[in-house]
Amino acid sequence: PPAKPAAVELVSPPTPEVVRGKMTAWLAARGKADEATANRLAQLWAFGEQVPTPEELFQRTLATFQEFDPEVRTLVSQCDLTSASLAVPPAPLLERTADGAFFTANIALYFGHYLVQRQMYDEALALLETIPLAEVVDPATLLFCKAVCQHHLLQKEAGLATIDQLLKNTTGVPLRYATLAGLMQYDLQSLQDKSLDEVARRMFDVERRLSLARTGEKVQKREEEIITQLDEIIKKIEEQQGGGGGSGGNSNKSSAPAQDSVVKGSTAPGNVDPKKFKNTGEWGDLPPKERSKAKEDIARKFGAHYAEAVEKFNLKQAGRPARKAKP
């Protein structure tokens, strides 16, 4: 007989009683088992008739960490979104192994969520992938943050797997998470490799990185990949248009533009001060005649808004000093 498929383990948040017990154990390990600490903990973890949601439970967990650990208070103050710097804040708490997996995992989830809010998706995903689901108070938030990073970074297979786990195998998922995850799922499923849609998303991602003052080798490599993909797309369009059109030579042409498609990407504005960056720009280097022809081909084949996205990106990059010729 055929082997039965392995059962998928359901991810469920811990109960308030379980979390409170882990918090008591954490305090005892830090040498705080006195009556005053017990009374303060009882106040922080006094539940009414309504059972807290996993999100509320996570907020209470973080508040307890702040109450009894000054380094947690410092980290939270450094993660103020209203006065955020371009640099990733230091998080030495993540290296503290003596506090146990429960403490480290939930502090990492808090910091990873902050990095997602800052649109620092590379750093956030690298951290979130190290967090064990079994140790966090709010596993739905962990999976949702991972999915957001993978979606923005165009990691199609990994993103769909994370979303599938969130929607099908996780309990206590807020409605807004489920709704947005469903939209990301549809978006990733429709994403085609080496399409102009993908190129436009990569452009938005480069803009996001530039808005965070990222101009190193990784960004330059992504710029070069975009240029290569655009060249391939334009070449393909030219081959299709010149590849024979049957009687009259125009059977492959259409008098109407293609229907618009939705282009989704990073919400980062990409308005960067050119003085902050080195001479790394290569955008807009095509001669005006060739650039105009490429725009017309793209608009005719894929819709005018794609050409506008390309032109907008080129204009922004044109404000950066041109890269010096390589020896």
C-alpha cells in the first residue's frame, strides 16, 4: 500500500498560564524569587474574564521583560520608529544565552518585527529564520513577518511555504494577517521569472536599499542584474516584432496596448540625498534614441505604466554621479 503522507504539525500559541510559568522560571533563574517580585509579577499577569490574544500575550511578555531587565528597556528605547537612524540598532541581548531560549526567542521576535517596520528585510529575515516557533508567545506574528520579508525579497518558493504554514497550520491568526497573507500568496503565485513585472519589483527593491543608504556591492550587483534583464526583455520584444508577421507583416501587432497589470513593491520612497553616496550609478546610460525606443517597445508590449516605472527609476538614478569607467 502507498505510504501515508506525514501529518503536518499544527502551530498553536501557548496558553497564558504556560507563558506565566515560563516567566516565573526566567525570574527565578535570575535570582529573583522574593515576595516583592512575585507580587509584581502577579499584578502584571492578572487575567480578567477575557483570555488575552497571542498578540496581547506577547505585549505583556515584553512588558515583563522591561520591568525586570534594564537592558531590555534600553533596546526598546533604541527601537523608536519616530527617531530611527539608517543604521541597524545594536542588540547585544540576542547574544545572551544564559537567559534561556524563551527569553532570546521573544526578544528576537520583537527586534525582527521592528526591522520589518524599518523595511530592513534582509536583516529581519536572517534573524527571524533563527527563531524556534515553539518558544515564541505569538507564532502567527513570526510567520507573518517572515512572509512579508520573503515577499518583498521575491523569494517565491520560501514565501509561499511560509504563507501556507501560516494560513493552514497555525491557530490564533488575526484576521488582518490572514487577509494580507492571502494577497501576498496570490501575488507570489502570479509572479513570473524574468518578466517585466519582476524587473519592476527589483527596481523598487533597489530604491528601498538606496533609501537606507545601502550602496555596496550587493546593491550594485542587483543594479547590473536589472540592466541585464531589461536588455533581455527588450531583445525578446524586438525578435517578436521582427520575426515575421504573415500577410501584411502586421498580424502580430495590436492597435491597443496590453491591459495593465498591478505592480507591487516596497513602499520606500527612494528619495535619497546624492551627496551621501559614492559614484556607483549606471542608470540612464543608454543613448536617448535607444532609451526612447526601449520605452516605446515596453509600453506597447506591457502597458504604459511599466514604461513610466522604468523612466521614474532612471530619473531618480540620473541624479547620482555616474560611475567612473573601469580600467
